[in-house]
Amino acid sequence: MLAEQDGIASKGQVTDVLGRTGVALETPGADGVGHRLVIDEGTAELLQYEVTQNGQPLLRVALAQTGWTDRLGERPEK
């Protein structure tokens, strides 16, 4: 559904910096700055987030683990 939104382009399957496979979704931005999400196709989990300029990464954040908790400051159970 996200890939069908105006201004978002699916770039197909990619591998994130942790070696996981996901689908890349990109949005172009002003001055060549864009955003890229790498999403696990099976679970819809965000694997990696990037800010790029002219196709080159400026910032890359890989999410190694995510979870839920009931309180701020509390770590999710594994």
C-alpha cells in the first residue's frame, strides 16, 4: 500500500547493512535529498532508514531489534 502512494517509488529487493533482505521504497526530495526505507516484505518491519543526496547515503540507520514496552525507559523483552 505504501508503495502505491504518490511520490513513493518501489526499488525492488535490496539487502540492508545487516544482511537482511527487504523492499526499498524511496521518495525524492528537494536539492537531490531523498529518503529510503527498507521494509521486510513478510512482517512489514522497518529494517533500515536512509537519507540520501544524489543517490549517495548521508545517513543510514539499521534497526537490529524492535519491540514494545509499557513504560518509557524500559527495554522490550527479547
